[in-house]
Amino acid sequence: MRIAKHIFVVVVIVATMAITATLALSSERSAEASNETVLELQYTTHPEDSVAIPALIPHPRSVVAHEGSCQIEHSARIGYGAEELLPAAKYLANHLGLQVSDKRSAIMLTYDPAMQGEEYRISIGQSGVWVVGGCYAGLFNGITTLLQLLPNEVYNGTLSYPISLPNCDIYDSPRWEYRGFMLDVCRTWMDKEAVMAFIDLLAYHKINTLRLHLTDDEAWRIEIKSHPELALEGGFRGGDSPIWPRYGKWNERWGGYYTQEDMRQIIAYARQRNITIIPEIDLPGHSLCIATLHPEILCDYKANTSRAFGYDTRTAFCASSEENYALLDDILREVCALFESEYIHIGGDEVDVSQWRRCPNCQSLMRQRAMETTEELQHYFVSRVSEIVSSYGKRAAVWNEAIEGGRLLGDTRVYCWEGIKESRQSAAAAYRTIVMPGQYFYFDMKQSQREPGHDWAAIFDWTKVYNFSLEGVGFTSEEIANVEGLEASFFSELYASHNPESADYLHYQTFPRMVAFSEIAWIDASECDTDTFYQRIVAHYDRLDAMGVAYRLMPPKVEYAGGKLSASTDDGSKLYYYVEPENIETEYREPIVTSTPARYSFISRRGKASSPKAAVEAHFRTITPKFDITSSMSDSEKFSFDKAEGYGRLARTTRAADVGDWVMFTFAEPVECRRMKVSTGNFQLPRYTFENGFVEVSYDGHTFERVGDIECGGLVIESPKRAIKCVRITSTSRGNGAEWVSIQPPTIWPKL
């Protein structure tokens, strides 16, 4: 039935296009007869020459190729059939280096009122190039597909003319109305230009919603004119800022914020590209930043701050304070007026409700309203804030935890991050549901075990993203009816310590997972095929190269047999290898004859893209010699030192570190190794660390030698001189914005 329907649609499209072209040419001849000025169309058709249709992502519902090609000259114009299409015409003209016209032109953009939603069609042939949509969004979708039909230089402004386009008819429409991405600009600052550059990449992949995570414990990124201190002070951390530095950039005042004029420019930039910007003001938890500036928002009890050297680490608004709702009214009034989006995201996730349990005023409110759980108190808070949002003509969006304490307003949109179960529960409760489970769509997760990123949700590359479907994870048809769409996300805690001045880490984590996401958010899951998609994704790499994206390549395949070490890729990338201990990069040209394959590792590159390191498994092998942890700080009862001494678990101290505090690893026997990593802080995340300090080693257990300063809480000791008996990490700064230090077991690579 589906194939037959598409054949029918194509026939209708071709017929409609023929009528449209005839009418257009007839109008042109009529204008010539009346001596009106008509722009020369500046295209020619070549029935005898065919141009292959390139791989398209996401794949359209119908593509019909015809013989011949259409050649566009540099003197061609881009015509638009309605004044509201002028922004789209300018967008396309900017990519093609052409001028726009309100007359019949070689490339025509127009509406078809019979088309629905984001439908579009493209016709290339004797009448030139036509891109037609039922509305601006549909037309823009057609433009992004047209860009993929053009040479890849269209993405970097180096097109040369004439251009040959394949004669074809394309019809398409998305499955999901909402195709979103959440970008955390709070943990790691991204300026206006960086956000706009990322918006371009989203637009190229038909993502139509960008949710900006603007506030959190670490920063406040949006100007509020009635409370200017929120951005002026809360937009920066470290240095002389009252906001404690986290995740990197510990020794400088670092950050920024968007003025309201900045945000208007971002919104307009996104609007032209068919992207709606949704702001997130994360409440009532994740509010350490605003609480540091306005401690009066916190619950009415005296917190014990001695473990953090006087720094109050509480993160939640007091739910009982009327003054808090007045403050939030001030804030949300401006946010609602600034953003064009129907929805304002107000948070509702990961609230530390222990603060409410200790608050006499919150407990009194719970008794007055016969509340039995703190989930009900959160429901009260979220409902109050939702009413504020509603009073300014907007609707509230929340994280999935916010619906646990009672029914929210019927038009509330729920973003389900915790998992499939929570996503189905939201949909089953008839909420407008956005499905974004972390184990599939959190692109801050690792892509393999030895790459950067988190791993609390899952470790996955683009293949897991592409194989996701609601039907495949158990959604019923009734639940699917309440799903508005899908959203991927990038939380940026690790970006701050991965050269945030460059977009490379952001790109590496999000592409090509974003490419896979763009397709599954567009087409039906039944049409997905991993094998053929990989062929298209490799073809799409040329476009990503032209866009300047530092995407992730699949790791090279490495084999060792018959005394020869070989490596290969299937994506057009170049291979390079390193040999320990020198680790000099050398281009790989042929199999390497060696009896020590574990010394070698490989990486591939193309454009700005790179792969993770690949090697025989012995290269990555680590050892776990017995050791003891001692420290100037005591260990916690729950996360005692023996947890880390058993490898695989973290230990915690009972307070943050002061200047001169130390942690020492003492091995039962001196350890011969080629490399050793010692760290404070969480696995994969520089949090709860020694923020500054140095590392010493002892070969005899008595005399220590300084081997380097810590970076992101630790140090990798390369090529130790002799077997190591002890390693000591010493803090040279006070505090870390938390109440403890996490201690990792060492990671030790044996000699080869």
C-alpha cells in the first residue's frame, strides 16, 4: 500500500509540475508580447546528458529520475512567488551566489496551498528548477534537499558555474512534526556566532527546533533587564566571579551571556532556517548559580557549609516562598516576551528534595495542603510556574520527572530523557511527549569505551541512533499518537575542558550521530536500512567536509597475521600510525612487518574529521596491581578508599581539599609500566577534583620527584624512569565548589 501510494503521488506531482511549468512559460510569453521586461531565465536543458542523483539525507519519500540535466548559469536568478518567501530566497541566494527576483526565474520558490504541513516537492527539467512547499517550512525543507543536489561547494561558498543538476521529481514530507536538538550553552559558553554556526548545521539536516539550555548550576546565560545581575555576574564563573568554576577553565573569569538583542538575532537567524528556538530556564533544581547571587531563594534553614569551606552548594528554590514566585514572574515575563516559541521549558528535573525536607516552611506548606510526598510539592511548584508562563501567552514544557506528583496542565509538553519507560508513561498519560532517552539520543555519551564522553546512559555510535524506533521499543499505537517528535541533545560539561574555543569537540560528539538522527526523525522506521544508510552516510561525508565539520569517523579495522600488521578503512579517509614510545605520526601505506604489534596504533582522517585510535587489543591492556590509598583527608563511610582500591569504583573524601592536602597511591610492589594515569574527580568528568596541584612519584617509597602539574584533576605519567612505588597528588588551591573530592583508582598500562 505504501509503495502504491507513493507511485500515485509521483504521478500527481509530475502532472502538477507540467501544468505549473506550462502556465509559467505562458505567462512569460504573454509578458514579452506586452513589451514588459522579463528576466532571462539563464538555464539550459541537456536531454542527452544525465547527472546522477546523489545520496540524500534524510531520504525522501519519492525520487523519480529523468533523462537529461538542467544547467544553471551564474547570471541566473532565484525567483520567489510570495513576499513571505523572500527570506528563503535570500538564504538560497547566499549559498549559490545568485541574485533574487520577484519575477519568473531559472530557480523558482513558491507555495502550493494544496500541500500540507512541511511537505515539499522539487521538479528539475525543461521549466528550470521549481521548489514548492505548502508553507514556509515545507519550502525550506525543499531548499535543504536542493542544496544536496548541488556540488558540495555550495556549503562553503566556492561554487563555480555553470552547474548541472539532475532532471528529477522529488516529493517528501516528515513523519515527525517536532525534530529537535537541545544544546547546553550553560556548562560551556558558546557565543552568538558559535550558536549561529551550529544552527546552520541543524538546518542542513532538517532539524526544526533548537532548545537552548540557558540556566543551570554553573551559569545564567540570558539577560534579564529587571535583574541584570543574573547575567552580568551569573554569566561568568571563576576569577573574581562569585560563581565557582567547574569542568575546566578553573583559573580565570570565563564565560559570557546573550543580551536580549543577541537573542533576537539568534531567533531571527534560526527562523529564516525553519528552526524555532525554545528557551529552558531550569527550575526549581539546577539553580545553584541564581542561588549564589540571590541566597534568599533558598529554603529557610542554615546549611552546614564547612565541608565546602563556606560555599553554599544548595541548588533548589524554596517551594513555599511567595517572593520566589514574584522573582520568577519578573524573569519569565521577559523570557516570554523575548522568545517567539509557543513553549517555554521550565525544567523540573533532578531536584534535591532533601532541601525541602529540611525546610520548616516547605514542610508547613505540605501539611496545609495535605501533601504526603515531595513529588507533590514539586507538582505545586511546577504548576505555579506554569501558570506564570500561561499568563504571558505561552505554554510550559518540563522534564519527565515533573509529572510524577500530579496532573499538570493539559497542554504541557513533556521531554522524556530518563528512558523508554518514562517516555511511554508520558505518552500513555496523554501528554504532548518529546522522546529523547539518554541511551539513544544524548550525544554527550561516549561512542566507544576509550573515547571521551559520559557513559551513565550508554556507550553508542550512530548505528544505535539509526536503529531506534518507537515501535521497536514497545510503544503502542495509542502512545505514539501523543508523541510530537524526537529530540537529541548535547550536555556540555566535558566541552569546557576540550578546547571550547573550537567547535571540534561539539562536532565530534554530535556528527555523524546527528545525521542518523535527522533521518529517523524524518522517515518511518520501516524504511530504515542500516547497510544502505552507511553507504549514504559515507557519501554525505563529502558534504560534512565542505561544511567544515570535525565529525567522527568509524575506527579503522586492524589485523595482525603472519608477522604483518595491517589497517584499513572504507570511508575514503587517510590512515596514520604511531609507534610507542616515540609516537611520531606517519602515514600508513602498506602492512607493517613487526613482532611487537601492540606498540602500534592507528587513526584515520579526512577533512577535519578523525577516528578514535585503533590497535590490536594488547595495545589497550591495563594491569591492576595491589595498592593502598592514604590521604590528609579522611574517606567517607559510603565511598571509602577501599572502593577505589578494588579498581572500577570511586572513593570520596569527607570534605573538599585545601592547599597542601594530598592523596597518595602506594603499591604493594614497585610497578613497571609504560604509562600511568592518576586522577581526582569523577570518571570521564573533571568534577569534585583538585582544581590545581601537582604530581610526584617515588621509586623507593621515601624520596619523591615532581613529574608534572595536574590537568583536569590528574596527570598521565609517560615513560616512568623506573618502577613506581608511590604516586602523590597535592592540591595547591582551596575548595572545588563541592563537599568532597572523588578519587579514582590509577589506570596502568604495562610495558610492551
